[in-house]
Amino acid sequence: MKKMLMIGVGVVVLLAAAIGGTLFVTGSLGGGHAPEGAPASAAPVAPPAPVVADPVYFPMEPAFTVNIEDGFATRFLQVEINLMYRDTSTGDRLSKVMPHIRNDILMLLSAKTREAISTPEAREALQAELVASINAVLSENTGRGGVEAVYFTKFVVQ
């Protein structure tokens, strides 16, 4: 029995020595300094970049149809719009204020002339105006915006 106890104590001492030696060599023991001749440790690791959520697309249905001025003639503009956001709560907040948003979009579109929407740059500027208008309504009514982009999936002037 005494022999078994001595063997058990010996095994525990050997394990403790092995663990202590490993900690010392890796620098985890003794202030974190690696022994001489050991490779220098890498620079501190930066925290991981925040994970960006996948985009969510919200179709605004039905399409918007408005009259626009073209000199002495009246033309029609028909636009299908999809909104892009990443925060899933934005969809619920959009639904709560959709009549207000649709009204503001109709007013903004009907104030345009054909010349004001005829170039790709002008349409990009219109997209930026729409994002700002929609986020203003969201902020005013729900406390924050959230729409990152407006996409035209149909854009017809007749």
C-alpha cells in the first residue's frame, strides 16, 4: 500500500513539473517573457471586425406612378422601388409608417421634371434624396433610420 502511495505521489510530481515547464517555456508563467532564443511573439491581435448582417430588400408595392412636367407636356413616371437595410427591425418600423413614406415619395417624385431625372447621375441623386426622406420619416416616427439604399427595379418615363 505504501508503495502505491509513493508511485501516485511521484506521478503527481512529474505531472506538475511537466505542466510548470510547459507554462514557463511558452511564456505563460513568469511575466509573459519568452526565454532567450525563442521567437518573438506576434503583435497584439486586433479585435475581430464587426460582422455585417446580410442585406434585406423591402419591395415597395405597388409601383409609384406620377405626372411630371416636360415643358408644355405632361409625362408619366412609373417607378418600382426596393429598399435595402440590414437591421431586421427596420422592416417592422417601415410597415408602421408606410403611408407617410409613400406620401413623401409621391410628393418628391411629382415635383421632378423630365430633365431632372434623365441622366444616370440625376437618378443616383434621386436615390440619395429618397434614402434621406425615408430615413427622416423613420427617425421622426420610430427614433432611428435604417434604410441604406434605394434601388429602382423599374423606371419608365412616357
